[in-house]
Amino acid sequence: MPIEKQIDRYELLQNEYIEWSLMDKHARAVANLPSSDVQWAKVKGIADRTIRKWKVNPAFIAKYEAREREKALALPGATALQTTGAVLNQKQKDDRNEHEQIKAKLIERAMAGDRASAELYFKTYGKAYVDEEVASRKSDFREMDIEQLYERVLSLVPVSKIEAELAKRKEA
């Protein structure tokens, strides 16, 4: 599969994910759609880590926010003024700052020898680190048989490289 088609596939998946994530949880349940990012990723045949990467990608975030604004403007009585997101963005920034302050204080107390703070830090942030490591080590290919693996690998290699390799083997 050419690289352009591979990129289009991920762009389409991103668009599908955005639509799914902007859907009300009740509507997802009624439509019998996955209820979590992990389930959605599994249904689509991608790693949930891919979604986590999308969520920190500025281009994806911009696309998500643009679609969110579009949907909000489609509501009856909506105006562009209501959907600027300035208030929401400021609240998110305030929440992040507050979270960072709490985390910094927890680290400070743990570093000063407070056992309870150290335990709380590792229970909270250590688990996230371990979960991330486990997710990064899981393979997208764990449930595939040999034929499916072969097909998947070939789909990731550009056709030009396959053709060049075949031509090289014919010459040899």
C-alpha cells in the first residue's frame, strides 16, 4: 500500500475518532458503539497508544476543536461568540496549573522524607508510568495469525520498495 494511502487511513481514523468522541455517551450506548478509547482502538485495529499520541498532537487537537466548534454551531440558537472556547480553555489552563501545583507540593514533601507523600506519589504517578510502559510494549499484532501478519507487513511497505526488491532478486 503506498504511503499516501496509509496516511489517508490514519486521517480517516482520526476523523472517525473525533466524531465518536464528540458523541454523547448515551448515544454511543444506544448505537452499540465502544464506550472507551481502548475499546474503540481495538475495534478499529489500532493500538490505544496511537490515540494517546493523537491527543497530544497539535494538528489533531486543532482538528478536534474545529469539529467541536462546527457541531456546537449546528445547535439551534448557537452563535460563534458562544463557541470561542476562551472560557473553557482558561478553565482547562487553571485546572492544569492547579494540578501542577499540587503535584509539585507532593514531590516536595516526598523529597523531604514524608513517607505518605512518597507512597501517594508512586501510587498516583507510578501507576500511570507503568501503564504507559505496558501499553507501549503491547503489540498491535498479538492477535494475528501468520497470514494476517504477512499481509499487515506488506501493507506497511511502499509498493516501490517491494517492486525494487523483486527486480533485484530477478537479477540475482
